[in-house]
Amino acid sequence: MDRIKNSGFYKLRFFITPEEFRSVLELFEHKDTQFRLTNGDRTRHDMSQVIEAYQAYYRYFTTGEKREGVRPFFVYSIPVTLQQEDSGFFARNEGVQFPYYGQWAEDELPCILLSFPKGLQIEMEDEQGKYYVYEDIRDHRPLTYKLFEDITGYIKKRTKPLRFSALDPEAMNEQKPSVRISRDAKQDMSESWIFAKYGLQIRI
């Protein structure tokens, strides 16, 4: 069990406006950071391209009419080098399920998952052979962990937990996913096609 003691990820799920997202990306400025798509070529994007990708993702869910034939996504690996530390984050879109008359709705609410590994893989060897353990990344990558804390702390100060009511007599009166949302994003979502389609209500 010790070998997986520090496995897993620190995580934060959130949904904010593109303008607010731009201010989050500014925390990466003046740091050796890359934004790479998770395709075979690991295509590198600059900040303006990342913001553009997020805008497209955000607008799909906050407009008044659903765009058919479009499947938005936002997925990046974010390698970071701080002094001698090499580590990185991962950002990808996720769907927030909600009940709709006794089953899960065919659509999902949007959010971005930002994650950072809890452990650093360390190669070991003993009389039985080679193996590895995960050691606490805070001990080995304190600067990168501090950057993750700064970013998630910045987001948390500008967001609140997402709370909304689903139109389902068998569902809980209020849905409480582990997602944080900004006030402006809540306003946009409340006027979106997905809220109109399912009769959702959000606390503004």
C-alpha cells in the first residue's frame, strides 16, 4: 500500500467566464509554462489560442440556442518548469450530470477540471528487483505545488459552489456537484439553452 500512498491528484472543478479565465492564465505569465493539446503531435498553443479555445467551449453552453453537430472540448497538458523543478498540470472539460424525470439528462452542464499529481514517481530497487513508489510531490516540487495553490486559491476567491434545482420530482430539490462557478458565469448559464430545455434553476 505504501507504493500508492501519494498517488492520485489534487483537483478543482470550476466554470468561469472567458474574461475571468484570461485573468487565471495571467498567473502563468513570466513562468516557463507550455500549453499543449493532448493529440499525437502534442501541439503547442500560446495563451491567446488557449483563451480562444475556452471561449468556444464557454459560448457553446451559454448561448440561447444549441449548436447541432458540434461537440466542444477543452483539453490541455500544462508542463511547468520553475527553477529546477519540472512538473505540470492538466486541464480538461468535464460534464456535470443531473436527473431529468427518473434518468440522467442527455446533456450535461459544463466545467473545467484542473488537476495536479499528488505524488512523484521514484524508481527504487532491492533484492527482489526494481520497483517504484510515489513520494509526496510537495516535498519534491514545492514551487510548482505553490503555483497550483495560488491558481486554485485565486479561482476559489472568485467563485462559489454550483447549486441548482433540477426538474425531477424524484430528485433532490437542490443539486450540489463539486463544481465552483463565478457570479457572471451563473448569470450566463441561467439564460442558456440547456437551462431552458430542462427547466433548471440556479441561485444567482
